[in-house]
Amino acid sequence: MNERAWDKSIEKQLLETWDKEKLYEFKLDENKPILVIDTPPPYPSGKWHVGAAAHYAQIDMVARYFRMKGWSVFVPWYADRNGLPVEVAVEKKYNILAHEMAKTREGREKFLELCRKELDKIEAEHVRIWRRLGCSFTYLRNGTDSPEYRKLTQATFIELWKRGLIYEDEKPVNWCPRCRTSLSEAEIEHKEEEAYLYYVKWRVKETGEEIVIATTRPELIGAARAVIFNPEDNRYKRLKGFHAITPIYEFEVPIIEHPAAKPEFGTGLVMISSYGDWIDVQVIKELGLKPRILINPDGTMNENAGFLKGLPVREARKRMAEELEKRGLIVKKEKLRHSVPICWRCKTPIEIIHVKEYFLKQIEYKEVLKEIAKKLHFKPEKHRQKLLDWIESISMDWPISRTRYYGTEIPIWKCRKCGAKLVPEPGRYYIPWKEEPPWDKCPVCGAPREELEPETRVFDTWFDSSISVLYASGYMRNIKLFEKAFPKNEELPYTLRPQGVDIIRTWLYFTLLRVYQLLGKPAFRWVRVTGMGLDPKGRAMHKSLGNIIDPEPYLDKYGADPFRFWAAAAARLGDDYRFSEQVLKTGKLFLTKLWNISRFVSSFPRPNNNYKLRPIDLVFLGALNDVIRKVDYYYGVELDVHHPINTLYNFTWNVFAAHYIELVKARAYNREGEFSEEEQRGAWFTLHTILDAILRMLAPILPFVTDALYRRLYGESVHLQPFPEPKKEWDTEYAKMLEKILEFNSALWTWKKQHGIKLGEGIETHIVYASEEYEPFIDDLAKMHKVTIRTGKPPSNAEEIAPGVFIAPR
């Protein structure tokens, strides 16, 4: 090797070489086991930060490992281009409202085109970053907004519709007034905020007495349907069967015993309105009460709200509080902090309103999904409970329709005459709002085509992305790939889901639900969950905090491999990982160390025969066996890259370079002919064997430097080599001496330093005494340290420098 040091410019050369060689072009190999990695299709709503880039780099590490283990690995990358994120981004960028633009067909098409252009731009940035990182993904340009993907989404909808698992109903849903669409339970976030608890005077119709009810939502007094108290609360038993008169609106509602009332909250009397929260929904449904809706889909109050009509909810709350105070109806108000549900994308507080939506049944699948969750190989195990807890918490069917635009259209037409819902046959991508119905007349009543009204809504984005594993596995498109990934004779498919902990309740849960409903089996064999990427202070990266860290300046400064080193070393699998430039610097130093080690080893030929191993060689070859087993276990069983990079870093730097290379330098050169040719060749063999294995084990994490070195040393790409296997013949008794050898060397180096002797200098004034177990290694240790070593009992004036190791003056 002529180059004196690693240069990050080599990465660009290798990227071009890999493309020319088509090194990562996926071809299904019938003779290899298949692994389909359901790579997260990212939302192109903004540039990746370092945490996101690290997440995808880790996925690539896992893919590279399995390839080396002989698997046929398909790891597609495409963007999740549907849903609210891009719409919200476009609305903000151009200061427009989708709902206004989309009132006409031309306006809707123009809005969709703006979304497409925005997505194309951001997707190109994502692709540039993962390519620069050396990720070996197969780039599918057909993202979730492609006709190919949307055709598949619609086909799964048609199948579930025919089986009665999807239905339309008008009922309360979580609703974002800003996005003007329903949200699933999984799309709700919560934020803490300060509010007032108002103690409001009501009147009992039958007795005329005053009662006081505490509420944080006085604007919904006009939506009251009942007043409840807990059956155990003796203060109010006398009111059972009476009626309360609502303040200001002056209509009566029943006073009822119900366990949903908490005696310790407020006064113990609770107003049930339509709808303050999901307890209201539950009680109104349970008691068979007719809801009285006060809030419009745009978040303003309707005519039922009387003098509050037209006001946004929060203004209405303030106005109602003022009116109650003016009339002397507020006893007191208390400040409190409480959790407010908000839209996961635009952060607007959500409301519960009555709308007609399409729902996918999920309540009846809770128990079977919990059983499936227990069967998956979940890494790390600690995150499995998050999935189980989420499944347990689900309380309503999944509303899958959205009153939005950039998404897969719901393939339904409705006959105005007979009311029939018409669903076409699967096989192509349908756009009902834009195209003619696929029937000449209503197939139910014979009404002319003009009477067939198109559905204008789209699917929830998770309805699309929840079939990503089926899309990646060739479902309904590539039969050979799909049947190999989802074999009929096995319960678990050969699929891997790598994802963040933050979307367990959405992407993971919805995928398990949908695949089970379609195929009757689990969606995955393995689930690999990573923590969240944090800034150096341990904070999540958000635009609002101004702490987004762009990966590209660091890739330009250090190169991809040091960045990947940090991505692997930052945290154990499943834990949050902080960005640290210092770890990038450590990674860069490690590349330099690897290069220097390789330059040294390249000085010697690699023998295949006529070599003799000395006991000291077998110590380190036995240690190599242990490292191979440990690294292989963490890569393959735990799907972890943190332990492998730390194990290999320590072994390479602190064992191989610091100890073995120093021990065999003299024998490798053999300038004075002190060793036989076979023993010299034994040193060469061991040096090459250990370095070769290190490069192969590091290749999934550091693909550039390992490939550059392997091609220079051995003439081939490291990425075409198998993962190293331990050799039984190296599992000798000598392997147990590794720690003692390291301890011996470290103790003697420390002693030299304390006595002002350079590490490479000999010790003529002292003799080292070692216990009998060091006997096979005395010659090698003595030559490295240039000291006389004897076994046996040390003299009385000897100083113990390590257990069983003494040094004494001559």
C-alpha cells in the first residue's frame, strides 16, 4: 500500500465504482434465504437532520450484515409522499388554504401539482444524503403517491370492503379544525397548557336550589346533555332523578348517577356535553342521549351556540366566561395545568365532532393483535410493551377517510337515486373526483351514469403506509418475491421492520392490523426499534428550538464513515442517541489507525501453507474467535450495531494493534534470522487473518474504508465476502491467556514509564519473574520488552507489578 493515509475523497471514487459494478443491484436468488427490509418511507416535509440520517445508516448496516451472511436482501427506499405533512408545508409556503383552492377541479389539480413539486425537491435531498452515506438501498421512484402504490392501496380497500371490515357511519371523531379532517387516535399528541377551572352556578328544576359544576369548557354549556355524580358520592344522592337547568341557555337536562364522575374533581358534579372529551362521548352513547353539536368543522361555534355563533372555540370560551361572570354565575375560578390533545402535524387543539366517515374495524382485533405482538422477534425487548399498551388502549374503530387532497382517493361512487355505494373491481388506480365512473349506469337500480356521484375524500396517510411491507414484498405484483417473503408453510414472514420508537402506535400497529386482516398472519419476523436522535444537549431536534443539525456539513468535513461510526456508537439499540462531533473525530482517528495497521500488514505476503503458529499466535487467534462470535451474535440476533462497533474498536486498537502487532514485529521482519521461516510465515498468517476478519466485521458499519483497504490488500471488494466464521482449531487453552498477556504488557509498560525508560528500550538492570502459566510465551514477551524473563519464585526484594508478575534488580 502506497497511500500513507485515508482520504475521504476515496469515498466518492468508491461510490462510482459500486455503481459501475452494480454491487447492490437486487436480484432474487432462489438458492438464498430472502430478507425484505421494510425501510421506513420518510415524509419529504423537510431536510433530514443528523438523527434521521443516522437511522437510515443503521438500516443499511443491518442489510449489509445479512448480505454477508448469505441472504438475498431487498432493502427498497422510496418516499411516503401522501398525507398532511406536504399539504401543511405547501399551505405555509404559498400562504394558501387547500380547502379554498380545491373547491374547483382546476384548483385542486393546481394544489396537487404544488405538492408534487415540493415533494420532488425534498425527496432529491434525502436521496443525495443516503447515497452520500453509502447506503446500499434500491431506490424506487414510485413512492406512495405513484399510480402503482395507490392502485395497491385501493385494491386492499376493495378487498376489506367486500369482506365487511370497512363501513361508513356518522359518529364522533377526533377532528382537526385547521386541517379540517378527522384523525385516528394514533395521530393525536398532547401538550401541557395552563387553563381555568370555572365553578359555575346551575339550578335544580324541581327544588329551585343552586348547584355548582366545575368545567374547563364553559363554551360547551349549551351542548350539555346531562349532569352526573358518582354513585358513591352521598352529597348528591338526593338529586337523583331531578333535572338541572343550564345557565344562560335555560334548558333542562337529567341529573344521573354514573361512575364516570370523580368525586374529587371540582364539586363532584360533572357536566356531560357533546363533546368535551371522550368520556362525554361514552356516557352520551351509554345513556342513549341525543347529542347537541355546537362546533363546526372549521372550529367555530354554530347556531346552537346562540350568542357565541361564529366565534372560534377559544374566543367562545373567553366570551362565555365573561357572560357568566357578568351574570354573577361564576363562584370562583382556579388556574390549573392540564393535557390538551393536539393535531400531530399542525399542533392545533383538536375537537370531537359528529361527521360521516369510513371506518376500518379494529376493536374486534385487539386480542389477536396482542398475541401477534408477542410472537415477533422484538429488538430491543423493552419496547414490545409500548405496542401492547397501545393495542390495549384503543377504544374506537379507525376512521380512514380524510377531508384532504394529497392522498390516495377512496374508490367509491354513490348513486343519488338508490343510495348504493359502488366500489369498482381492483386492477387500476381510480380518481373518482377527476374521472368518469367505471359503469354506464348504476348496477343496483339502473340509474344513468350522471346520477353516480364521486367520493372526493382520500385515505388517511397511514392507510397507505401501513401496507409498505406488502409493497416491498411484491404483493399482487411480484409473485415469486412475495411467496418467498411470505411462505405459506411458515407463520412468520422473512421481513424486518426497522423504525423509530415514536411511531410504534402508528406505523407498526397499523401495519400489523392491516396485514393480519389481509393475510391472516403477522407482518414481520423482526421488529427493530431505535430511539430518538437528540442534539448535543440531549434535546429532541425541532425547528422551534432552532437546534436542527444538518448532516451534510459534517459529511463534507469528516466523510461518511466517521458519521456512520457515530451512528453506530452513539447509543445502545432502542435508546436515544445524542449527536457528538467528538465521536465523529474518534471515528476519523479510527480510520487512520485502520489504514496504518493495514499498511504495516501489507508489507508481508499472505501465506496459505508452510506456516507454523506459535502459542502467542493462538492466544490472539482464540481472541479473534471470541470477537467473531460476539459481533455475529449482536449483529444477527440482537440486530444491534452499537456492541459490534465498540467491540471491534477496542479489539482493533487496544488488542490487535497495541499488543499483537508489537509482539510479532520482530518475527514478521525476522531481520536477524532468529526465527524459522515457518514461524515468520506464522506471524504473517496471523496478521492477515486477524486484519481480514476485522475488515469484514467492520464492513457493514464502515463500508468505505474497509472496501478501500480490502481491495488494496486482497484484490476484491469486502462487500462480496462472507462474514468471518470462528475456527475450532483456534479454540485452545492458550486463548484463555489473553487477559493475562495484556495485563503483563500493560504492567511492564507502566513500570518503564514510571522509571523513565522508553517503551522500546530494553531493561538490563532488572529481571522479570512470572508464574508458570507464562512459560509458553516467555520468548515472545522477552523479545518485545527486551528484558530477561524467568519463571519460578521471585526473590524477596521483587516488586509485584501484576498478579503473578514480579520485577527485581539483577
